[in-house]
Amino acid sequence: MSWCSDDIRVKWRGEREREEAWKVGRAAKIATKEMENGENGWIVPKVETERHPMHQLFWKYLKHENEQASKRAFMRAMNRRFNLDVHTIWLTNLPHLSEHGELKR
């Protein structure tokens, strides 16, 4: 496979048009479900279109990165909470330590 920009453009051309077709197909699928559930009983043929591979990879990568960022933020918050808890315990025990002469000022 060639990684030349022209070759890649030729291989993946039409991604904007295919994305629009996917959106229209999705809207048609929703409209078809609404018509089937309605009282008129119309049957509308539908065409299944897939997203362009570049868009599929983009959204997959974006979802993965958002999950990783959420996990990192959660771990930072847990670390911050742990540090505050240790500090609170230390401050709570200061009078106790000074009573027994373990803490010299």
C-alpha cells in the first residue's frame, strides 16, 4: 500500500458524500419505523448504507480517547482525595503526637 497523499485521497475519496448518504439513510430508517408504527400501514423500501471507514475510525478513536480521559480524570481526583485524607489524618494526630513527646518543635 502506498502512503502517498494522492493515493490515499483516491482510496478514501467521497467520504463527505458517503457521510451525508449515511445521515440521510439513518433519517429514512427512523421515518420508516415511524410509518410502520402508524395507522396507514405504508411500507417504504430502505437502503442500508455504512459510514465511510475514515468516519468510523474517527468516531471509534474519539470515543476511546474520551473514555481514557475520563479514567485519567477520575484517577487524579482519587489521588487528590487520598492526599487530602492523609493531610487531614496528620493534622488530627498532631495534638496526640505532641502530648506524648514524639513531636518536637
